[in-house]
Amino acid sequence: MKHPAFRYLFGPVPSRRFRRSLGIDLTPHKTCSLDCVFCQLGRTPQKTLERKAYVPTADVIDEIDHWLQTDGDADYLTLSGSGEPTLHADFGRVLAFLRDRPIPSVLLTNGTLLTLPDVREAAALADVVKVSLSAWDQKSFEWVNRPHRMLAFESVMDGLNQFRDGFDGRLWLEVFLLSGLNAMARDVEKIASLSRELKPDRVHLNTVVRPPAEDFAVAVPMTQLEALCDVFDPPAQIAAGFNSQRSTAIQANEATILAMLRRRPCKIEHIEAAFGMHINEVSKYLGALLKKDQIRSDWKNQAVYYAAK
């Protein structure tokens, strides 16, 4: 849960890939270079490539330092949140601060700004960099990721490959698959071919587990995901789903949200405001409740409302 003393930290959040991950949010909500059709945080109102100090870097570092001294219980410190972290002009300064800390750092990025040498240099300070690849050419990039008009798929791939060549840490690749858009075997093979050029240490296959930005973004069945794992090198792991570790805190947060939804249907923003949670954190709990069939999601007036079953 978001601590009242912190403006830029949230969690630790349960994660299938990163276990207990403290989130570090460096941009306002949906400040991004892409408008992915599958994003569980909704549409990007205005795509941007502008790099600037969206939040004060010194304040972020002070919060992390305070958290490390007073809590410090997490498996990873993760630059993530509700936007693209590399849009923050000083994200490298935050990673430099984390470099000598006992908890490893993670950069979750869509990779679109790795075309820039200074972004590649800053990103290389992370222990783990997780990049995304869900397309194989410009047309599929525009279908699935709806990029800023100045982004060319070929240039983005060139930036990813240049980063891989100069990065000594762990590179993880997430491939988000959607039925009817990019999950046909021949298209997945094209993505896998680009993946092999990147030589990632891990590949994760993902699909829709929470209501996406667009209702035509449909999940790929788990059996199909499993059948596609061996197309990748190294063989992919399934990332779709919720961490199986059920701590008391996780169960309490799910129960609190469920109690609210039993009273009335709510949008994700309502839950975020009611409990002071970060929107990413709320999304994960909603995903767990949906998976357990305790709640349902309904599209009304271009928005998703959640209600208890």
C-alpha cells in the first residue's frame, strides 16, 4: 500500500516475476511514448517523447533512503509505476543511487527510448532491465502498441540491440500476446526471431489478465501460451497471472477491496483513491480477485467498473 509519507514509492507489490517489489514511480499517470491496446491502466491521453524531470529526483532519492532505513523489506527496487520511467531525464541518477544498495534494482521499460545513447548508458546501471516486444514490424507495432508518431519500429529494435551489446546485467524480455492481433504461430515466430537477436536472459509470455485499454484486446488461452514457449530461445516462461505467495497483507488487501466492491461497483480510480494505493497495486489485486472469480468487470460508458459476484 502507498505509505502516506511517500509520494513516489508504492508497495512492496506482489509480483510473479519480482516476488515482493517496491515500486518507484517517476512520471505522472500514463505519461508514455506508447498507447498499448492491452494496458491495464487505460489509454494514454497524449503520447510523448519529451524527457524531463517529471518529479523531483532529490525527493525520490530521499524517500528511497528513508524507506531503506525504516523498512527495507523487498526483493527488488523497481522503476515502474504508471508511465514510462526512461522519460524522466534523471532516472539514471536514481539507478546510480540504488547501485550500491543491498536490494537489486529493476528497470521496467518499453524500450522505445533506448535509441538514445544517454538513455542506454543510464539504463545499464540497473541490475535487471525488462524490455517489451510484442510486434515484428511497423504495421504490427501500430496495431498493438500505437506508438508516438515519431517512433519507427526498426529504430526501436536497433536501440534494443545496441543496448544489449553494451549491457552486462540481466536482460529480460516480455512478449504480450493477444488473440487475433499477434498470437498466430507465424507471427509469434517473427517476434521470436527478433528475440533471438537480442539474446535475453529470460523471456516471459504475457496476455490479458485484467481489463485492458481496449475491449478488443482479448486474452490468449493458457494452453496456447504454453505451446508457444519453446518457440523462444531461451524457452519462454508464462508471466500471466498473480504471484502464488499469499501473505497476510496480500489477503487483507484483497478482502478490503472485495468488501468495497460488495457495496457498489467501482472504477479502478475509485479504489486507488479510497485506500491510498498506487494504481499498479490496485490492478494486481483486482487481477487476483478476477482469477478467483470473486469479482466481475463490466464496460460502461468507455470505462471499466468492477463489482463483487
